[in-house]
Amino acid sequence: MADRGYLGEFEHIILLALLRLEDRAYGVTVRQEIEQRTRREVSIGAVYATLDRLEAKGYVTSYLGDPTPERGGRSKRFFRVTANGLTAASRTHRAFQSMAEGLRFTRSFA
Amino acid sequence: MTSQSRVDHPPRIADWLLSLFALTGSDTIIGDLHEEFSLQLSKSGSATARRWYWRQTLKTVAHLVRISARTHPWLTAFAVLAGFLLRRILAPLIDPAMFALLERIQLFDRHFDAYRFLASTGIDLAHLVAFLMVGFVVAFVATEAEIVATTILAMIYAAMAIFASAYVVSKTVDTAMLWRLTWYFADSCAIVVAGVMVRSQRITHMSRPSNT
């Protein structure tokens, strides 16, 4: 079945963070990447809630890394964007671009 | 454990809360928070790191509660309703049962102080046990949403107790009624305690196969 769904705002942000981080994408790096780029505090719970939702939709996959001492012997859960996820991110981005085309944000919101 | 090493570690209560509310994958979330806690600790010191950790924990718990309620909305509602009805059935039976028991052991004549205690505080304790049993039933029915279901039921009873007490005090101007609130709140806490106990038991069972 062809998936024509659009991503929610935070889902879109998370997918973009995963694409930026490539094979370094796990909870901590995703959270930090979003905080640094959007300058808004994000909870790890919000990140995982969205990642779990994206995984259920088939937009990301996850796998466990090796346990590390600074994590109290717990494993990292790495995430990767699937082909469907990439399509959804691209579709949502195009929709945003199309909607924003011709609008002058600096004049309206500055 | 020394006090220094205690402040260098993330708060254990926060970790316990996270493991209680996370349906699955609490280990990964706690691992991520521990890793960032170490970074915060070296960058900003213990107090800031611990504040950050608690802020992250509470926000994460709020998310987990929302997810849990959204994942099993009907089951949660059914469990809360079942608990409410069970409590309605049990409540009228407690006082007569306690007095029948006191009558049977003839405590009034032999140990009046014990009788007086059991006829007042004893009945309150019996109600507390009944609330605990209701909490167990709600937690078993709600399965993975046990904490959310028991917390909702406890909050309903606490709200009812506050409104009823305020109404009685406004009508009778008898502030002694407010002291009863402590028992009513203890009853609500008993429901949540039952939920926590069932949840902890479930976590132990869930983690057992991975240890082998």
C-alpha cells in the first residue's frame, strides 16, 4: 500500500536529526542535536515516544549497541531512517516549502 | 556508599520512577540519562546535574503516562470503573463485619481499650486494606497500564474526599472532619501502592528471561 502520510512537526525534526547523525543516532545524540539546532529543551521521553511511533510506522529501524560503563552497563539503541522514512521526510519537507513559498516571514514575524 | 559518591550518581528514586512508568525499554532511557548526567556533572557540577536529571525524569514520566493512557484507553477506563464498583460493594460490608468480629471475640467486656481501638482505628485500617485490595484488582485488570489506572482511581477518591469534607465543614463548621482527610488520602495512596507493587512484580517477571 502506498503511504501518502505526512509527518508531524516533531516527527519531521526527529527524522532530520537521524539523517544528520547517520550511524551515530541514539537517544543522547538525537536529543542534543535537536536542542542545539532548535534551541528548545527536549525530554528524552519525548524523543523515544516519537522514535517508537516512527518505528511502528516503518519510518525508522533500531538496533542495540554494546553496553558501556558510563551508562551503567546499559546498551545504546541506535536508529536508522528507512527508505519509507526518507520518502515521508522529503514529502513533508516539500509540502512545507510549497506552503511557505512567497511568504515573507521576516516582515510578518520579526 | 559515601555521600560524595551518592551525589556523583543519578538519583535512584528517579531511575525507579522511570522503570515503573516505562512499558518497555526503560533500560535504554535510563542509560541515555546516565550518560548525559555524567556530561552534566563534569560540565556544571553535581547540583545542576541532579536538577537536570530530575527535570528530564519528570518530563519523561509525563510522556510515558500519556502514552500509557493512549495505548490502552478502554482497558484503563474499564479497570478504573471496575475498581470503583468493587469499592462500592465492599465498603458497606466492612463496618458490620468488624463489629460482628468484635462481638464474636467478646472484646467489649474483656479488653475495652482494645475494643475501642478496633472499633475506631481498626475499622479505618480495614477500609485501608479494602482500598489496597481494590488497587490490586485494578492493577491486574489494567495489565500494562496499572500505574495510570490506579493513579486515576486514587485521584478520583482524593478529589471526592476533598469535596465531601469541604461540604461537611461548610455545613457543620466542624473542622475535626478535616482530620479524616488524612485517612482518606491514605486510602488513595493504598490504591497506588497496590499498583506499584503489581508493576514491580511484572517488571521482575519481564526481566527474568533476559538474565538467563
